[in-house]
Amino acid sequence: MKTLKPTATHKLCGDEEIPLQKESFHLEHTYRSGNSTWKCNTLYCPNCSKNREKDTKQGGFRDKWTVKKEDFNITLEYREDETGFYAACSKCGHDVRNHESKTDSYISVFLQDNDTDGPPLPLEEVKEVVYKQGFVIIPFKEYERVRKIGTEKNGMILPSIFVEGQQYAISWNDFLTKMRAIPNVSVVGVPRTYWKIV
């Protein structure tokens, strides 16, 4: 009687050898225009993967419009330390528990630019702000002061505020374009959703 053993290409079910189906970790997403991109449905190494790119307009990083399967590095393995098991990249050794700012949601990654290994953009505090009904309310003179500073520095600042002891920042582009002047009052309002925790 022949003894069956599982192999790299077959699994055993009772006394039958069944070919293994190759598991796919990628999904194709098609845009309305007909162009397509690939998404990864499993954990991947953010350090080795090339699915994000530098945003030259607003700073920070963003998802590429078109991503190839090869842009994702999914060569992760389990390792163990005093805290237990964790995943790390077998190629570069990156511990996926460690924060990688280029993988953050868009708004927070402009706080640090990993491509240049330089310091994060300087914060410029906006003073005398009040938070009301979903808006950060700024006195018009203070808004103009910060706008002047930012313009002189070619937009290479992050306006920031303190609300109830917590600091928030906003991209320069959003500071300029999401502002709403409030009629008959010398203040402007910027929706709270554009301010992110620093």
C-alpha cells in the first residue's frame, strides 16, 4: 500500500491527493474610466511596498493612482519577543507594529516627510481660536497673520491650534481653501474635519 504525504503542490484528504489552489492576496479595482489598480487584502510590509507616493502638491504621502501587484511586499513572517508573537518583514526586518508615517491616512502623514529624513514641517500656532458647531472659528486678523507667514515661507508650514489642551494641525492647502468667511462678523471658520491631532 502506497503511503501518501502532503507536498508543496498537493494536500491530503483521506487517501486522496488534492492539488493545492494558489491563494491570491490581491484584488483588482477598476475605476469608472476603465483604468484599474490593485489592492492587497492581507498584511504587507509598509517599508518595502511601493503602493504610496510623495504628494508634491500638499506634502506627505498618498496612495498611488495605479498600483501593480508587485508593488506590495507580503513577505512577512512571525517572530516572537517578550510581548508575544508579531509579524515582521523577512526581507528588511521591519516590525509591522512600528509606526510608519507613510502608511497613515492622508491627513496625518504630512506631519513628517520620510523621503527626505528631514524634520517635520514647522507648526505655526493660530491663536484666539474657538471651536463651535463643527468649525474652528478664527479671528480674521489672526487668520491673515498666519496666511502672511505661510505665504512668505511658500506654504512650508502647518497651521496648528490648541483646543481643550490637545494640539491639532491642518495642511497649508486646506487652511487656504477650506476657510469660510462668516458674513457680518470679522472671523473665518474652518471645518473641524480638516484638523488632525499632532
